[in-house]
Amino acid sequence: MLLGAAQPAAPPDYPVKFIKVDDLKAQVDRGDKITVFDVRTLDAFNELHIKGARNLPLRQVDTRAARDVPKQSRVVLY
């Protein structure tokens, strides 16, 4: 059996910003154009998720992002 640790990912080719939960809630409550994706498994998403969030499992981001991620709104992944 061969065990190995995952290598850290390279920095993304696009800007990444972090947002606090309270700030996200305030923006959603204001009606800002934000699309929220839950990147957990479908089972975890179905169990509990942020109201209005869409499920986009992390392992599928590369294959589904071009189709599912809107280009005209801020996108938040959690």
C-alpha cells in the first residue's frame, strides 16, 4: 500500500476573496446579485444548506463551472 499526502494547489488564475458569513447575509438580504454554491456532497447539501444556495460538489467544479456558474453575478462557494 502506498500512502501520500495531497500537494497544495497552485494559486488560482483569477482573483479570490474571502467573505464573512455576516457580510454575505447582509448582501443577500439587501438583494445584491449573488449566486451561492454549496460545494459539499449532494447528501450533505440535502441535509442542510444556506437558503437559496445551489449544489455544485467540489469534485465537479471543473466540469460544471462553465455551464452552471453565472458570469453576471458575484459567486460565493462554501
